[in-house]
Amino acid sequence: MARAKRDLTMEEQLARGPMDLPFLMLVALLTGIGVIMVFSASFATALSEGREPTYYFFRQAIFAGAGLAVMYVVSKINYQTFRWLSVFAMIVAVLLLVAVLIPGIHTVRPDNVKRWIAVPGLGTFQPSEIAKVAVIMYFASRLSKRNTEKPVRLSPRSPLSGVVGWLDRIGFLELIPYGLILLVIVVLMSREPHMSGTLLILVGAAAVIFAAGIKLRWFAMGAALLAGLLLIFMQGYQSTRILVWQDPWQYYKDGGWQIIQSLYAIGSGGLTGLGLGKSRQKFLYLPEPENDFIFAIVCEELGLIGAGIILLIFALLVVRGYWIAIHARDRFGALLVVGVTTLTAVQVFLNIAVVTNLIPTTGISLPFFSYGGTALMIQLAEMGMVLSVSRQIPAPRQE
């Protein structure tokens, strides 16, 4: 006689709820458009390197397919699992940030930048990508309990009880562990150096901390401290980027060439664009057309209308992400989604701001669009976390 099926627990039943279809469709749409744009933007680069014109396209398509599969698998996991996984993710992230500084592990580049670790058969990846999601997971896990954990109190007889009590009342003590974690990450990433990655990690952390209810005055103090640290750790090439940003045409031979060609591409697109595949700047005029500056090719080929539609899809994705956070089953799910959604939104804004010369060049990729297999898979895994939270959104009550 066949063995009877085991009854599902309440947690298992919740984790098997329907995922948010609007969010899923928006992610799939952006991923599909991104793969097509990688093909359009990269075939000239591939030919110039002696490769097949579809080299970058096929690799990105394979990673996109694998990433979507990973997203689905992650979405089936009960997101409460990410609570205890956050500790291990944080440890792994810090170890990778240390490992990338060790000679022989990081990839060798002529500019002495140590941001990538080579993975045989998969290419390279940046440990900062792991650190982004690890910080969000860990902070969301810890801060979701801030209203239920009992504060540690000293004996009234201790000479430090008065000072410690005052620091606790103003909310400083609970920020110390998070500040120390971020300080370690900032110092490690300053040795790569990777200022843009550092900024994104801090943005994700700040989003979770803000959503958890930390008072605004600490954000002002943190911003001032961050500005000071950035000035201390700023490298020579980063100072040059500021000069290039102010007047790229004056430095067109010393760093301004890329942004000038990007602006040419955007201007050439006009309202309706030159047509898909018909960009001129990608023919070895614009460096990295399939990577950080792919949005310039989007503007040139699809025009203002096409670029505007893509930005609208991104905006809908962000809005839907916050909707899921608002309706999440518990505080941890809400904080997790807020962190991932804000990180995605800020990364999109900063990439487009760089491409249009609104801010200095930072090396921030465009989510779902810029070429990079491991980065795309990690982004889709993050979307899987959001979908996992959406599966447990309580059903509306029937009147």
C-alpha cells in the first residue's frame, strides 16, 4: 500500500503560495530586453577581438537562462531560511573581500585594481556583488528583532552605567555592531579600490536601517562620516574623474573620451532612434558599449521613446517591489525587500547618471542589461528573494 503523503506544515503551506506575477513579468521583460541589447551592443566588439559576433550574446543568454532558473528556485525557498543564512553570507562576503586582495587570487590588471576573482569556466566575479546582498540579508535579519530583543543593561553600581544608559536612550548602542561591519567593508574595499561598489553596499544598508525606524539624525552623522572616509581613501584616478566630469572635452585624451562618445550616442538617437542594431558609436568609438555604457547604445538605437519605456519598466519594478514590502507577512520580509528594491533603484539611477554625465564615472553597471554573467545571476537571485516574500503575502480578507 502506498505510503500516505505527509501533511504540510503551516510554514511549508505559506512558502508554496502564488508568487507575484506582475513583479515576475517585469523582471523577465527586463532580462529579455537586456540580452537583446547586449547582442546589439557587443557584436562589433566581439569581431574586433577576433571572436564570433554572437560571443557575448550567447554567454549572456546562457547566464540569463541559468539566472532565471536560480530565481525560480530561490522563490520556492521559505524566505525565513534567509535569516540564519544571513550570518554565513556575511562571513563569506568578508572572506571574499579579503581574498580578492591576496596576490594570485585576484585577476591582474595594469591599473592595479583588485576587484575580480577568476572562476574557471565561468569568468570573473566581484566579491562586492556578494557583499551587497549579504549586508542586506544580515541587517534585515537583525533589525527585524530590534523591538523584541531586551537591551543589555549594566549594573547600577557600575561607574559606566550612566554613560551607557544615555547612549542606549539616544539609540547609539544598537548602531555600533552595524557601524563596525560597514567600517570593515569600507576599509577592505578601499584597498581594491572600489568606491562605487562601496557606495552601493552602504545604500543597501542605509535603506534597511531607515526602514527599520532608526532616527534620521544618525543618517546625517553617518553621511558626514562617510564623506570624510571617502576623502581619506580617495585615490588619484578618482580625483581625475571629477575633473573629467566637469569638462570632458578638455580631457578627451585623458579619460574624457568615453563620456564624450556616450553623449554623442545619446544625442544621435533623437526621439525615435536609429533602429535596433544600427548604432554607430559601438563600432569601437564608445568603450565598453556592452557593459557600463550600454544605456547609451539603448538611447542611440531606440531613441528617447524606447529609453523612456525601459525606464518606465524599471520604475514599475521598483514600485511593485515596495508594494510587496508594504504587504509582506512580517518585518523581516519587508526589510529584505526594501533593501533589494532600493539597491536596484539606486544602481539604475547611478548608471544612467554616469552615462549622461550627471555624475562622475563610477563603474556601476545597469541591472539586467550590462554584460556580466555572474552579476546577472546574483541580481536574479535577489529578485527570487523578493518573489519568495511575495508568496507569503496574506490573502485579503473576504467581507
